[in-house]
Amino acid sequence: MAPRPPTAKALGAFSRDSSESILQHGQTKCVYGIALARNTRDYLLRLDDRPEYLFGCLGDDSHAPRIAEYWFERWAASRASDPAVLAAIKSHSTALPVRHGARVVLPEEDSAQVPLFADLT
């Protein structure tokens, strides 16, 4: 058996069942990450409370509906006809407490570890 590629290993960390079904789509496997906020790094590290988006997210100047429409037409529409994909989508919820597949479980805090910016306080 061939070793699993790094993408499969990363997805498998969240759910072994979903990682295999996600990767079996016949397309070249590539993951892109785009910083959509001026403070992406600090926001993801919880140094900032709110992202400072590079484009309008609310109101009349919002680009969010156009981005969502493009994503849906380009990626989601073709997958929405697959019963297994629909079942997987239905299994996720944003109800509290959050338990959906995209949830990132943070490690327990180690009280013996010195905080990264301890010398700045």
C-alpha cells in the first residue's frame, strides 16, 4: 500500500472517513491559502479580536456574495449532486458547542510554559 500523501494525512487528522472521500474527486490536489485581512496572522493567533478585512464584507460595498457565488458555481454545485457529500454536509452544525468538522481543537494550556510575550507585559 502506498503511503498517504501529506494532504490526506492532514485531512485524516480531522476525520479519516471524510479525508478519503474528499480526496477521491479525480482532480489535481492543491490547497491555497489567501490572507483576506490585514491582520490575518495576529487574528489567527488571537492577538487581535477582529479581522481587518481587505475588502468590504458588509453593506453595499460587500464582495462576499460575489465570492460565495463564484465558489458555489466553481466547486460546490458539481459536488451537491453526490448523496455522500450531502450527508456529510448535513452532519455538521454551527450550533453551540461547536462540533463541526472544520472546528480546530486548541491544545490545553500548559501553566508551566512561559507565555510567548511574557517579557512585553
